[in-house]
Amino acid sequence: MRILVTGGAGFIGSHLCDRLIADGHDVVAVDNFITGSAGNIAHLQGNRHFQFVPADISECCDVDGPLDAVMNLASPASPVGYLENPIATMKVGSHGTYNALDLAQRKGARFLMASTSEVYGDPLEHPQKESYWGNVNCTGIRSVYDEAKRFAEALTMAFHRTTGMRTRIIRIFNTYGPRMALHDGRVVPNFVAQAVRNEPITVYGDGTATRAFCYVTDLVDGMVRLLWSDEVMPVNVGSPDEMTVLEFAQAVKAAGQPGCTSEIIFYQPHAERVSDDPQRRRPDITRAGAILGWKPKVSLNDGLKLTIEYFRQAIGQS
Ligand code: NAD
Ligand code: UDP
């Protein structure tokens, strides 16, 4: 198969390229490096099964030759990333997704949309099932990301309903691992970098907000299973092991090097950074289990050790 991955130089996109090539496919990655980096795909340059096309998919998404699938991951993903690039985030969710869908249609390819748990906003239903319509503040600061992804899901369904295209929608919950950008401001790179540097670990607010963290290879496995499945409606993929942000800080400290002297502090970031911050988040992954036979395999401690090792090297080189 020949598969296009938009956002292929990003954190998840680069792991997806690795997995698809390992599965025997040819991969074309497209990226404009707004939040990704050439370093994430440096190891693939020169591989005859890999091609990189620099492009902003909000302007144009096209490649020569046949395609069997288009996997649309292009979008800033961290709150810092999308708050710094609000218009570009809305454009890639709308124009970019349209261009990627249009390309898939012209090539007769399958299409997978990388959506997000943020479509549920600050959820009033817990854990979140795919049937939940969400609680999004459409003029709030996070709306640029949440509404762009909600639009992208709607557009994907519209293409499916009008053209019969084989579309898939994955709702990704918090995912972590090597190649997350050091400065993207998400809780994982922040806490891990702070622990590696023996700096204070900055828990925002009182640390009672919850998340559940899925290791990237598990997430990518769910994504690939969904691509080849027949499921048109959205599927949640993420870890169901919910914990508070304070518990996560303790887990990072425990997984790090012996002698980590970082203290955990309660820190008040700029109000904008935590405006509309979802207070509870945990996926109901019943459908992923039933439809895809998927569940996460990598323990938090093992995943954190691999992530800490990556950040130790990245910090050493920075
Ligand atoms: P990332 O920022 O590392 O990767 C996104 C990639 O898309 C980057 O390489 C970026 O440069 C590229 N990109 C953005 N706009 C583009 C454009 N207009 N044209 C071409 N390339 C563009 O983020 P990530 O964590 O790897 O997220 C990948 C996808 O998964 C995103 O769509 C994100 O919304 C989704 N997602 C991620 C998580 C998570 O926890 N990491 C959770 C939910 C959803
Ligand atoms: N957070 C934190 N300290 C940090 C960064 C984030 O306490 O240094 C909190 C943030 O307020 C949120 C959770 O960690 O409650 C997850 O934030 P992240 O930015 O990783 O992504 P989100 O899940 O909100 O998209």
C-alpha cells in the first residue's frame, strides 16, 4: 500500500510513519514544520519506502501517483501550539482537512481523520463515550482547536455520506512518548524535562484535574487497526487509567533517575493557559475493544522510562 501521512514530521505522525513502513507499506509524509521537526523523520531519510513532501496542507495537499490511504494528522496539538497559532489551527482543521479529503477522494483512497478528546470539551459525562456530544465553549480560548476538530469530523462524515468514501475518525486521548517537542508546553514534556533537570515540577492549580496517558506505540496500533477496519463512526483510543495531574507528577518523579531532587510545586500559570482546561478526562474504550480488539499494552512506568531517556538525550544536545 502507498499511504500519505499529513503531519508526518510531528510526534505521533513520525511514529505512525515508522509503524507503516515496518508493516511493509510505502509512506509519503507531508508537513510544514509549524510544530513538528525534521529531526523526527531524520532516521527515515534515504529509506526507499519513505518520501517527504514539504507543504502546508491548508494551501494545497497533492502528491503524484496512486494512494491507498490518507491519514490526516496535520494540526498543532498542544495548547501552547494552538494558542500561538489560532488561525493556522482553524485553517488546517477546515481548509487542510478539505484538501486532504479531496485528495483521498480523487485517488480512491481510504481516509483517517485524527480527531481528539477535545471534541468533548470540559465533559459533563464521565468517562466519555463516543455518543457524548460534548461541552465546548465555542468562543473560548481552546475553541480554535476544539471547533476545528469538530468541523473536521463533520466534514469527514459529509464526504462519507455524499461520496461513499471509506472514512475513519479516531478520537485520540492524551498520548505521550519520545519525540514530543521539548517546548510544546504539554504536561508530559514539561514534567519530564523538569525532572531530568532537577527543576521544580509545575503542577497547575491544585493538581486535581485528571487525564489518562497512552504510550504512543499503543495509540499508533489503534490508529492502524481503525484504518483497516470498516468502522465509519468515531472511535475513542486512549488509556482508561485516569489519574490526577498531581499523581502524574509523582509518577514522573518515581520513573526518573534515582536521586531526582525535583520538588512538586503548585504553580499559577497565565490565566489564558488554563482557561477552559477540562477538569476530568477518561475515554470509554469499549468500542475500541469490541471493534478493533484494541487495548493499551505499555505500562505508564515503562512508557515514562522510555520518554525520560529520550528527553535526557534531547536536553543533553540542546
Ligand atoms: P505535533 O504538533 O507533534 O504534530 C502535528 C504535525 O502537523 C506537526 O509536524 C506540524 O508541523 C504539522 N502541521 C500542522 N499544520 C500543518 C499544515 N497546515 N500543513 C502541514 N503540516 C502541518 O502533534 P501530535 O501530538 O503529534 O498530534 C498529531 C495529531 O494527533 C494532531 O492532529 C492532534 O490534533 C492529534 N491529537 C494528538 C493528541 C496527543 O495527545 N498527542 C491528542 C489528541 C489528538
Ligand atoms: N499541566 C500542569 N503543568 C504543566 C502543564 C500542564 O499541571 O506544566 C496540566 C494542565 O493544566 C492540564 C493537564 O496538565 O490540566 C494536561 O495539560 P496538557 O497541556 O498536557 O494537555 P491537555 O490535556 O489539556 O490538552
